[in-house]
Amino acid sequence: MKKIILTLLLIMFIIPSLYADEVTNENSSEPPQEQVAENQETNDNDEKEEGPITLKSKSGIVIDASSKKILFEKNSNEEMPMASMTKIMTMLLIMEELEKGNITLEDQVTISENAANMGGSQIYLEAGKTASVKELLTSIGIGSANDSAVAMAEKIGGTEENFVSMMNKRASELGAKNTHFVNAHGLDAENHYSTAHDMAIIAAELVKHESILDITGTYETTITHQNGQSIWLVNTNSLIRFYKGLDGLKTGFTEKAGYCLTGTMERNDMRLITVVMNAEVKEDRNTDTINMMEYAFSQYYKSILIEKEKSLGSLFVDNSKAREIKYYLKDDVSVILDKNTKDIKYKYDIELNEVTAPLKNGDIVGKLILKYDNKEDFYDLIVKEDVPEASYFHRLLNYLKDILSGNINVIGK
């Protein structure tokens, strides 16, 4: 009888104790109770978020790249660190310098101690050695190399500080009014911040340089240093490989910024830009990006109102042989409509500049002002051929033609 009682006591006191230990071990990785409560509050807020989709990231936006129309947003004007998405502006300035002819992809860049000693993502550049602009740009766009970003900043600006001033000036020109840069790479620094909206605007400008997408849309490649060492680059943006059609643009991560991603892809002649900022885990930034892309592509379409291939008229060019030349739109006049809208009413005005030869193919000669839905959009007008300056003989000939046609009154009134 005593044995039975003893056995019952063991069951009553020892086994519950063991079970309690087991439960404690299972939950040992969970955060303290205060943190659990905070996370629950965040989840509740996410569930109450109004809109067609729910983002886990703190901030996000999707826009049409050409019109910059906002198709969905969440806290898109909240200022926060943007980590290596900073390099979107760095790459934009590089591409603009290439377009101007101030640098070439083959130019060799001497690596400074400052660039070589950068931390974070890097391709281990050696001070005193050289690397081509192409190598550095490739490593920025694919591998998010901080040392390459600083090397290119010094190449273009003379110093990184001067380059940062150029970054801030360009941001202001683009209307990114809630952005301030203090470096070219994106490592956490005081007063270095942007917003999802501003990053989208800067990204939309970058994708106008279509060749950058050949870099940012590459999943992996190899570059070779001057010393013969090969560096294997794998794109920090895994969606390049796993989400068909995405061809950019830039990821970012620091402790303060969390996981960030600016994405871009084109479908049905419409290119979108998405930005997510301050996701807690990488999977959330990827999921949020895909959800915004799929939502926007499913709900909106691009309607071209006036094609850029169509001549809109001719303008007088002073001091030229031909005197008149046709002008065209630089880009299609298009609008983004939701799929319940089939047509819109619009009108436009054309304002031409007074131009004098010589002109080059692509020179801006005026603007088209599109008016619809109580707003105005502006489109550049360009010439599509070179217009050389007239010789003295042709100037005289044109003058005589003007007299004979009555365009010039030689007597005066």
C-alpha cells in the first residue's frame, strides 16, 4: 500500500514539473513578453491597414516609371535610412556622366586608401591599383560594392564630399525633397535618409538609362582585378532570379534601415517602380515587392495618347540652311488608367523655343503640355536630325528669299 501511495505522489509532483520544463525549452527562443505584446500590436495595425494590399514593410510604394503616377503607397513620405538603395543615386550620376561623355566605361580609376578601406559589401579593391569604370559600375549594380561606389564618387566629384553635394543637388532637381545624402554608399550615418516616394522618383530617372538594366538585371557574373584575382558577383536582389521579368534595381540592409528593396520590371509596355523600406526580414521585402507589382499590373494599364514617332509640326530655325525642321516628342505621351477606364478626355498645347543653328539630334526645342483630369503633364519636344549652321552663301540666299516672299520689308514702315 505504501508503494502505491509513493507512486501516486511521484506522478502528482515530478511529471508536471518535467512537462513544465519541456514547455519552457520549446519557447526559450521567443522574445520577452513585452516584445510579444509589441509585435501583436504591429500585426493588429497591419490587419487594419486600408487598401487593396497589405505590406509587412514599414513603408512602400509602386509608381509608373514614365508618368510617376502613384498606384499604391503606404507611409511613402516617412523619412528613414535607405541603406544601399543610396547607390541608385550614385549609379544615376555615373550614367549621366557617361551620357555627357565626361567619362567612358573603359576609363581607368585609381583606387584611393579611402575607397579601399570601406567596410560592408565590397570587392576588395587595392589602394594604388586601378579598375575600369565598367568593372566598378558592374560591382555596384550587382554586388552593392561600397568600395566601388566611393571610387566612382571620387572619380566624378574629385572627393566623396563633392560627389555627395552633387547627389543632393540632383535629388532636389528631381523633386526628392525629403532626401538627404551624406555618403555615396549607404552605410548608416546621421542625417542620411530618404523616403519610399523619393527613392521611386530617383529610380524612375535611373531606368531612363536603359543600359543600367543590363547590369542590375544580371544575377551573377565575374570580374577580374588588375592583379588577376577574379571576383564572383551574385546579385543581392534574389528576385532577379526567382521573379520572372524583374530586372532591377537595388537592395539595401543595415541595422537601422532594416531590409529595403527598390524593384523594377516591364510588362505590357508598362514599367513599374516599387520601393519597400524597413522590412524586418528579407522574405517580407520580397513578398511586398511581388504583391505590389502583381496588384499594379492587374489593376492598371498604359494608354498611349500621342506616339513619339509622329511629327507634330515644323519650327523655324534661325541661321540654318533648311530654315524649318520637324519636331517630335522625346517620349510617348501616355497615361496610366485603371482597367475600368477605357478612355479619357484630354487636350494639349505646344510651346516652342526660339532656336538657332547648329542643333544636334535629340536637342530639346520646346514642350508639349498635356491637360487632363484637372492637371498638367509636360513632355519635351526634340529634333531628330542634326541642323548645321548655314554658310555665308546660304545665309545670303535665305535673306534674298525672305525679301522676295515679303517676309522682310527692305523699305521699312
